[in-house]
Amino acid sequence: SCRVVVAIRTYPQHFYAMAGGLWKSWLLLTCLTLLCCSSVTQGLKPVTEEFYDRILLYYTNLTVAIDKSPWRLQVFDNKTEAAILSESTDNDKKLGFGLWQGEYLDIYEGYLFRVGLITQWHHATSLLSYQRPATFVVGTSDTANNATLTVVIENPWQRKLSFKINVNHPRKGNRVAMGFNLVNKSEGFYGFGERFNDANQRGHRVGSWLEDGSFGLGNWDRDLRVPKGELCTYAPMPLTISSRGYGLQMDMYHRTVFDFKRWDDVMYIEAEADFFHMTLFSGSTPRETLQMMTAQNGRSLVPPPWQFGPWNHLYREMKPGQDEVARARELLFDLDIPFSMELAPLHFFPGGVNPEKVPKWKKRFEDTLALGIKSTAYFNPMVALDWNQTYEMAARNNFFIKTQTGEPYNFTYVGTSFFKVSQLDFTNPAAVEWYRSQLEYAIDMGFRGWMQDYGEYTPPYSVSFDGTDGIEMHNKYVILYQNTTFDYLTKKYPSSDPDTYAPDFVVFVRSGYTGSQQYTWAHWTGDPTSDWSYASGLPAQIIGSLTVGISGMPYSGSDIGGFQWYVTPPPSMELWCRWAEVGCFSGTMHEQGSGSGFGNKTLIFDTPEGTRIWRKYAKLRTQLFPYLYNTAHDAYQTGLPVMRHHLLDFPHDAQAISQNFQYMFGASFLVAPVIDQGRTDWDVYLPEGETWIDVSSQLKYDEKRGRFLLGFTNYTQGGRTVKVSAPLDVVPMFVRAGTMVPVLDPRVMTLGDATDPKVITMKRLQHLLHLWIWPTEDGFAQLQFYDRSWWSMYYVQYEKHWMIVFNDMTQNRTNILQVSAPWTSDVSMIKTPTGHVYPRAMSLDALLADDASEGWIVDQTLRTLWVRVTPPNSKDGIIYIQPSSKVSD
């Protein structure tokens, strides 16, 4: 589609009196442009005004102002006339370039170690030349070398600008930077990929260079991370979304830094290269900006359903004399604990698998697949020097990243032991094909996914097959690594709708960079410490998932129970249970039975209480699948994550966006996990502008049947902090009034398909859909489902009754409603518009029986109305809920 843009306005900060003749000539020119061109395509040249000291570029939604001497760049919003970006005028903060001299130290490839300093710096001085539509040559203070900077501005899409700055210098330089004035002290900056220190990085210096995880020191120091500090991360992304709504992204693989620490009133952005490529996304809200960013960087495909079920470590849970299949049967049939995926201990890299054991593994996977449980293996991009003849073959065929002298780059990494390895080079097509053959080997054995570990270890002084040096390849490598798997699976095992749905595999990654979500659909936060520390324990993982979600990766979770316990004891049962609650309300629910530390790791299944609480939340997680799957389709359409920082929903509520450890779980639930040891109550801030209902304190868990019964207390207006009870098996949770949540029947054992007739699969009970309904005070609620189904509830004032309209697009599906509201105890009749009256059930069990027909019942204690609606009414029907007395207006 095309549009015409007419920019008739004055520069918002400086009014220019224009002569009448000049104004009329300019207006006539604009009208002629309209007559000659009825539309404007994306990326059109701007309408330009040039004055003796300034150039104005008018785009559809934005205006760029360039001061000629001294040089300065500003960007304004055409609607509000507010400055979005305003370059600093101080010489040490404004656009400039320089030379860093130093050495990268070969200490450990998992971290960045270097020594050096910037030996010279030159700032922009004045505009030397301008070429339409938007190319500027800028003079610098390096007059001895006549060094200049070329600035190119492009408008590839509405409300988006790209800035490409290049150094013109005999020795180029290797640093370019630019500082922008910050409007006020309250402006926050969020995103930057996965970060563990804080959601808002105002006051910090944030670099983007993939590194192994730093670790906390437990009770010795709850905030310190070693060896590389609080901002070290597996998945950095040089992008940010401001609390004012706009976003910035550095479009380059070289290391970049957003510095909010050096000056408290300036955002100083530095690129460690001889160029500086940045995109401005001028969304009106953070949510709109995230949508714009993910439209450019890519979005995750909708994952396979079984990814959303609980993940278990069967091999760690086995009792003496028990194998994995027996453990799976025990979970499903004896303990009634649902799960959909197991993490097997077989590592294909760096050392290969024992071929003699392959037949045994194949048989084992056939048995677990029959139970509806899919297994995942382990991969990384490194080959051990002692992997039989495989290493020699790979080296001979140039499969490895090289040293600057042309030899395979060897280094040591520390995992469960020490490995001497070389790293595969995914710029070599032959290496890519060989790696894919190893993936196929795993698939042939029966695996349906794998942990795709590492990707952060590319040495700075290495050289790739395509000639790229390690300084540029370091961040780029993970994209090539993940794309290798993505291309293989999507081309060889495409889904029925490959543009929307992922192949039937789960590949989960810890490393990432800008755009990783385009090639992945599951992320975990790395190797946390098994403790309560804010540095790398349970609290830090919540921040990591929230920040990577703001950055575009929608499905993030953490190792429930942690992974390392060297400076603290193995995880306590309290920690296990609180972490399980967080996992239930994360992008993935991932039990971590493995890890490393002093002494054996505990398990949540070690005690009856731990087993009970795990079952409760495994049940809840599995039942919430339709809600999660709806959220996944939302993520595909908009880029919104499953775990949503309050910035995305309540950007104008300063207290809401200051919360680091509570979040929206999808569109409806506010979850505030308990993250401090020994607490049995918790403070929850309820964002303003919404009416909230306390779910957790009134959500009754029927342990015998594994089902959840809604209860109602009262409506609470947002904009306040409330204290809620939070015993060990309760996670504080609220829901927006007006919500309908689709859930599965509580008997579902797995989200996968099974051939064992004893297994109750989701597909087996697909004829049942439960709806949890929390109407507003005036009786409204609604749900729109990804398959075009929808349900709406209203209070009909003139009839004095409530009405629910059904449009379930799944054929022959019964809807079972729980309506939680204060008026439910007053219900006396349910009928259809034709006058057909639903019978009142004798009991809840009778209403829910498999052979039951339509009916209803009220739980007077919980103030919840249950209704069973059968086809065809559930497909295209209406019911009226009639009170026994008139309801006040």
C-alpha cells in the first residue's frame, strides 16, 4: 500500500519566519507533488527544508533536524512535537570516533578478558556537505588527517529510522560513539537481551558480548556475580525499549555498549568498530515498539504443543532397580503427575555417543513415545580432540574455526569435566551439512529435540572459513549455529503450516543475540545457582526471562532447582517448591534434576510434600495449555512474550514498571512468586487502571481429582499494594476482571500423542473444554481463541439476567464453565432463548461425569457457578443466567 505524506509544519523548537512568496512557492511545490504522485511507498525520500544553519527532513511520522555548525542531530515526533532523540552538544558526549589499542587475553574463551585504552578521540564539528535525500558528510576535530564521518539516514518503514555512520580516516579507527540527552531522571531503559541484575538498566553500562554465565556467591554476597560481574550474560542483545515508548537497536555484530553510568543525563552508545549502525523504532508505547522490533528481527514460530507441558529428568528421578520407562509409568499412572517431555542424559557433542548402546536407546525411546512422552538429547558446537577419528576428519575438512596462522583453534571449556575442543565453523557449508547429519543421527534414534548448548566461545583472534574475524564473528556465531538447526528442521520436517508452526521438535537454547527468536522457540536462562541469591539464584532467573522477553524471545524458563551448589548446600525443599511455582508460570516448566556441586543434589520428589506440590503445579501447567497456546499465537502475531514485564502492559504506571519479580503471565494473570526464604505472605502491587481479582487465595485444589475449583472474594481496584497469604504451596496470583481462560480437563496426562491405551492424552479428551470465567462487576467477560472460536458474557440490563454467547469452532466439543462472581449464589435458572431450561445437577461430580448432559450447579461456599454446555449449543448457542431476585442496577 502507498501513502502521500505532506509535511506542512514548523520546527517545534525554533520557529522560522518565512517570507510569503517562499511559503507559497513551497506549498505550490507540495501540491504539484501530490498531483504527480498519488501515493508514497515505504522508504520514500523525505520532504526537505534547508536553512542557513539547519536542515529539516520531514517523514510521515518523524522529523529529523540537523544543525550544521556545530553538528547536532535530533529526531521529533510529528504528532506530539516532542523530541525523541536529542544529541548532546558537549564535545566529549556527541558523535565522534577514536582508536582503542590493547590486547585480548587468552584466559578462558567463555569470557571477555582484555587490556587496553582509547588512545585518541575526535568529535564531530560541522556539516561539510549534504546529498539528498539524507547523506551527510561531517567534519571532525581530527583536522590533521582531514578525517570525516558519513551519516546516512533512511526511513525503511513508518515510525522507523535507520542511522548508518562510517568513519573516513586513513587508519579508520575502531570506535564510533554518540550521546543523547535524557529527558528526565525517571526514564527507564529495558531489554538488552537476557540480563540478571535489573530489568531497568538506567545507571548501568551495558555491553553486548556473548559470555558464559557468571555465578553468585550465595549467602556470602547475594548480589555479586563472578567472574565477570552483574551484566555478564549468555544472550545479550544491543537493543532497548524506553519507558517513554521508543526503542533503539544497534544493527551490528561487533560489541556495542549502552552507557547510562558515565553520565546520569546522557545515553552514550558506543560501537567497537569503524562504523555505527542504529535503528530507531518510534512506537507510541513499549508494546508497539516491541511489535515493530520483532517485525524486523523475526518472531518465533508457534512451538509444538508438548513443549508447554512439564519437562522431567527421568534418569535422575529413578529409584533403585527402576529404569526411565518404569519411572514414567509411575509418574503417569501411580502418582497421577502429568508431563510431556523428558531430558535424556545422552550427549552427542563434544565426544559422540557409544554406537553399541544405540539399539538400547532406540527401544527405550519407543517405549516412552508410546506413553506420549518425547525425549530430548544434548548438542553443542564443539568437537573434542579425543573423539575417535572424528576430530581428525573434521580438521582435515576445514570444519573448525581457525587461528590466524590457519590451524584449528583449540581451547578448553569446563562442563561436567574439562574438554579440549575445537569449535565448528558454520560459515563452511560442508561443516553445516556434517553437523546436520549428526542431528539426523539423533532423530533416527528417536529423539525429538535437544538442548542446543553453548555458542558463546568464539575467540576474538580466530578466523572463520568465510574470512570473518573473531571480533565480528563472536556475536554472529550463535545466529549461524541456531540457523543451522532451524533450516534443517523446517525444511526436512516442516509442519502442516510451516510459516506459522514449528516442526514437531523442541530445541532449547541458552545463548542468543538479536534475532535469535526467529530461529528458536525455547530458551532457558543458563546455569543458575541453587539458592535464593539475587545475583544468580531464583530471583535472578525471573529477571532474565523478563528481559529476554522484552527483547523478543517469547518462551523463556529456568532450571527449576538450579544447576550449581558449590558455595551453598544443595537446594532445600522450600527452594524446590518455590522454583516449581515460578516454572509453572514461565515460558517453559523445566525440572533440573542434574547439575554440579559439593554433595548429591536433592530432588523435589525426595519428600511427599515436594511430590504433592510438584503434582499440583504440573496439573495446573498442563490444564492451562489452551491458554498458553493462545498466548503462543499472540506471540507469533505481535512478539509479546509469555512472561510479560509490566512495562508492556502498564507503561504509565511508574510503580508497576519498577517491579522486577512480578509479571503478567499471558494477557490475563498477574503472578508474583515468593522469592525470599521463609516467607509465608507476600506483597503484590496491583497496577492502576484495572480491576483485579485474587485467584490464588481462593483457588481450591481438589487433590484427589487433580482439579482446581475457582472461588471469589472481592474486586480490588488497581494502584495499590496488597499483602496476600502465601503458604509453601501457594503462589500469589491475580486475574484481570473480565477474563475467560480456556483450560483442559484435569485428567489429561500428556500433551503428546500416545499409543498406550492407559494414557489419557489431550487428544483423547479434545471433546471437552473448560472455561474459567471472572466477569467484571457489570457482568462482562470475553475470550477470542486462535482457532476463531469466541465466547462473550454480558449482563442484559433490561432483562435482569446474564447472557453467555458461544461460538466454539471445534466440532462436538462440550464446554464446562466455572463462573466466579459475587452474584452466583443467587442464580435460580439457566435457559436458552427458546425457553429450554437446563436441569440443576445433583452434585458437581454428577455434572462432570462423562455421560452427563447439560446442566448446572452453584458452589455456595466458593461463590462459583458451574455450567455444562453440550453441542450444538456450545457451537452456536446462547444461555441466559437468571437470578432468583432482581439484581440492583
